[in-house]
Amino acid sequence: MILKKVFCFYLILLICYGVGCSNQNQIKEKSRQSNEPLISLSEVAKQNNLVSLFDLNSNSYLIGETDPIYRLKANETTVLSGNSTFTLPDAPLSLNGDLLLTKASVDKLFSPPEPTSIHVQSFSHNTINPDSLISFSKQYMGTPYQFNAGPYESSRAFDCSSFVQHVFGHFGISLPRSSQEQSTLGTLVDRSNLRPGDLLFFYTPGRYSSNRIVGHLGMYIGNNEMINTYGAPGVTITPLDAYWQGRLLFAKRIG
């Protein structure tokens, strides 16, 4: 019995070692082909003050600012961004709980998103009363922030895009899950013509290859304020001061 246990233990070690060697060989080969060392996804995220984590439910690596912008899988070139996909030049490799990418793939990942076409049920401010929209959103004041929050009914938390998705969903409007995907919907609105319920999209300086990439959103509630979530204390009302005005990319009206 003891010999059998020892044999099984060494068999497991050999299997793990073989897998590890295989990964190492893949990494060496890919690095040789690109003539550059592979880049760690977690390090790229850290350098750009972004969040990265592994999601067991989807078996994906997530990266984003206040909500998941991209979902990647090891050995797959397809990247999910909200409800859309795009393709990396090279498939990432997995090593010690991290993803390693070629420079070309990192550049592609952090380039401005390509335009997408998404169908959304149209509505106007005549069909959804803005006061009702804002009143409903304020019911969640103080709800905790959680990156990649699941449905509110189970998580009791939001990130910036799941909050907006939840609020609009209450009124029968189905929005995509990520801030980047939501930014492709609706009609552009001049910041001097904002109405309650308009969506505001922001960038964070220096975090991506372009300041045209959406990293956060909030919902305008009037009086130069928005309701949003991005950390403590959770869902909150934020004045659109010089800091946020400087980060504002554009506003959209859904409908």
C-alpha cells in the first residue's frame, strides 16, 4: 500500500513536471518567434493601475478599470469585450496563474476598440420618465462596489457598467455588460445639453495607448452631478468637477 502511494505521488509529480516543461517550451518558442520576451498580463495591469483577475466561472482572465473591459483565455486568440469579440495576433500562454502575451498582442489589447454594431431596444425620454429612472437608481446608494460583480440579485454589488445595466434593465432596456460596449449605443449629446439619464463615458489618462478608450461611466442626474460606482463607498453621487470634466470623453442618450 505504501509503495502504491509513493508510486502515485511520483506519477503526479512527473505529470505536473511534464505540463510545466511543455508550457516552458511553448513560452521559449513563442518568445523566439517574436524576438522579444513575453509580457505578463498582471504586470501590464499593475503598471497601468488596472485590475486583473482570474474568473473561475468563465475560466477567463479579466482586465479593466472599474469594470471588466476584456476577457481572455489561455491558448485562444479571441478576446471578449462586452458582447463583441476581436482577435489577438498571438494566443496568450498560461504560466503560474498568469497570462503571457507577445508585444503585438499587448498593443492590440490596449488599442482603441474597433466600432461595433449592437442592437438595443430604442426608447425616448417620453417612454421612461427621467425622474423615475433617477429615483430608482438612488435606491442603491451605498451598494458596495465589486469589480466584475455578478447579477445584483446574487452578488448584492455593482461595478460601473453592471449598475447602469441593472437600472436600465428595470425599465425594460437591455444593455451590454461592459462600459465600452455601452459606449457604442445611443446618440452623442453635447455636454451643454445633458439631461437626466444620459450616460457619461470617461477615460483615465495614461492607462491605455489612447485617451479615446472608455474606462468608466456614470449616469447624469442633473445639477452637474452623476450617479456611479468605482470603489468605496459604492454607489454614490459625484459632482462633475474639473477632474471629471477633464476625463469626460462624450455623453450618450440611449434611444
